[in-house]
Amino acid sequence: MADIIQFMANATIHLHRNDLPAGLDLGRVVAVDTEAMGLNPHRDRLCLVQISAGDGQVHLVQLIPTALGGHGYDAPHLARLMADTSVVKLMHFARFDVALLQHALGITVAPVKCTKIAAKLIRTFTDRHGLKDLCRELLGVEISKQQQTSDWGAVELSSEQMAYAASDVLHLHALWARMEALLVREDRLELAESCFAFLPTRCRLDLLGYDAPDIFAH
């Protein structure tokens, strides 16, 4: 059974250990984010996956690897959702999250939409494409990044960590709606969708070491 923690005015947080509960239906579009011990998916283990259907409910899946220091996880319900091609996964900087999930769960994460890629395609007048900046400028919402570098491998997560983790998925549905409208307005939606479709492959290349040097570079 999940721990239910409500300490945010606009969200109810459900904390699950190791996997999503069986039979949980989150709809056809889910917001997804991850927290890990670092930024290298080969070295740094996946610790937490945040998921929201855009209804003010946030599901946090705290993952413990099946082997000490390893990357293997027994999370079949989570893996099934991430690989379900009938469910769109909304992410911000999906290149990191998809690579991390694909490496940890041994799946292909698709289909994906990335608000950071969308922002870079349509907000060419600025270099501010972070989630905090987009939420402030497009939604009038302030989110805190104070817990971004905290210890996500802790056995017990603090209320501040859980609130931070929840905030990263709470606004992605609304943000994507704004992004999609702007992509349509600027006639770049088809281009964005092509980028999104390539993301799982781009992440496979990253995991194989083709990020440096990039095979698309000169």
C-alpha cells in the first residue's frame, strides 16, 4: 500500500516502494520525471520516478536495486507503463530521463514529448529553457529547485524532497498545452514530433557512448 502524504496545497502525493501498484490507471498522457544519484546512467543509480496524470495526484516510486550497488530493479508495473506505446510520456529534458529509465528497466520508453525540446524550437529569443523558467514565464507558477542536488538514495525521503519531486511533474500537462499551441502557431509541431520520435534512439546512442564524440558532429 502506498503512503499518502498531503503537504502541498495543490497536490496529493502517493509514495510507493519499488513499483507502482497493480491496476493503477493513469490515463493516456502521464508526466514523468526521475531522480538519480548523479547524471551518469551507467554509474549513478535511478532512485525515484515521479508520475502524474495531471489531476493534482503525484505518484512517487522509490526504487531499490535488486543487487547492492547495482542497477537492476524489480518494477514490472512501472516498466510496463513506461514502455506502453499507447501512453504518452511528458518530460522535461527527456534525453536524460529516457536514457536513465531505459538503462535501469531494460525497456524502450516511448512515445515521449519533451517540453525542453519544444522550448528550444519556439523560444529562440532566449536561452532560458529550464523548467523553472518556463513555469514562471508561461504559467505564472514558481517552483523551487532547492532540493535538486540532495541525496535521492536516502532510505527515507524528506518532505522537502518529496515536494520538490512532485513539483517537477505537477505542471507538465499545462506546460505542454502551452508549448503545443506555440509549436502550431510557429509551424514547428511536425518538426518537434520528429525530434520526439527519435529520442529513444538518441538515448540508446548515448548509452552506447556515442554522445562523445557525437556521430552527428563533423
